[in-house]
Amino acid sequence: METRTFNSGRIRQAVYDPATRQLDLHWDNQSVRAYKHVPAEVFRRLCAAPNPTTYWEDRIAEEYPAGQPMGKPAQGAGAKSLKDLFGGADDRSNG
């Protein structure tokens, strides 16, 4: 996998897996957006762009299908949420 970190703009990190051709974009609001079937050249151009966010808007956002971010377990794959581990507000007794 190839990783590129950006110091300015809304995109903080781009992670590209050439084997699966998946691109994960990590944003300044802590969200991750994944795109499938992205050619390596698109990743290279994103990394070289003067404004990666603008490049994403113009060349990636509407062009490639969304995917599941790498390293993030799929729903029902045995991953536990904080509510599963600690219980929700409804689980606390009022006494």
C-alpha cells in the first residue's frame, strides 16, 4: 500500500492499494471515504495536485464507486461497538 499525508486542505491522508485499486481518503473531520477501481495514475495525480481536495472533487468523487474503507471491519464481522462493550444510556439504572 502507498500512503501520502497532506499538511493542508481537507484531505489529511490518501492510502492506495494497487492490488485492489482502492483509494481511501482520510479527512480533517476524521471521516474516511473509500473508492474502488481507481487507477494508480489517478492516485499519483492526486498526490501531485496543488489542491488535492479540488482534484478529488473534479476527478474522483463522481467517477469511482464507493467502497468499504480498508482495515475497517464490515458490519456483523465480530466487531463490537462502544455500546456493545459499555452499554448505552438506556442500560443504566436510575437508582
